[in-house]
Amino acid sequence: MTYIPSPISTEDIELSPALLDLTEQIAANVHDVWAANRIDDGWKYGKERNDALKHHPCLVPYDKLSETEKEYDRNTAMQTLKLIQKLGFKISN
């Protein structure tokens, strides 16, 4: 069976400036959760990814990631916030 992803479209959702700021905090936390899980599974930092040795170049603090890697986490955070709004939930502080 071929898997065909079908995410809910969030193109019509615009985040407020406050939620855009929150995106960066969520992105950093997403990275930390990912990294903690990898480390718990025995992965270590390595200059190049090596699945056999469990080395990964992204096992560094979020602020040390390349902008390309940060964008991956930011997109995850932003799409999550947009989906929450699309589904009718409100985020307030």
C-alpha cells in the first residue's frame, strides 16, 4: 500500500504577531524533544549522520543549528499553531 499524506490545509490561517513569536519558542522545544529522544536512544553528536554508529550532526542546541534545520522545526511549530486555530481552538495568554 502506498501512503499518501493528506494534511489539513492551513493556507487560509494567518498567525498573529504574538503567535509568530511563540513559533520560535515551540520550534526550539520541538528540537529539544527530538534531541532528548535521540540521546535516550543512544545517539551522539557526529559531524555527519551515520545511522550505524548513531551519530547525528543536529544533536546540538537549537541556536547552533543551521537556518535550514531551524526552518524545519519552525514549519512544524507554525503548522501546529495554524491547525489548532483551523480546528476552532483559541490560543490566549
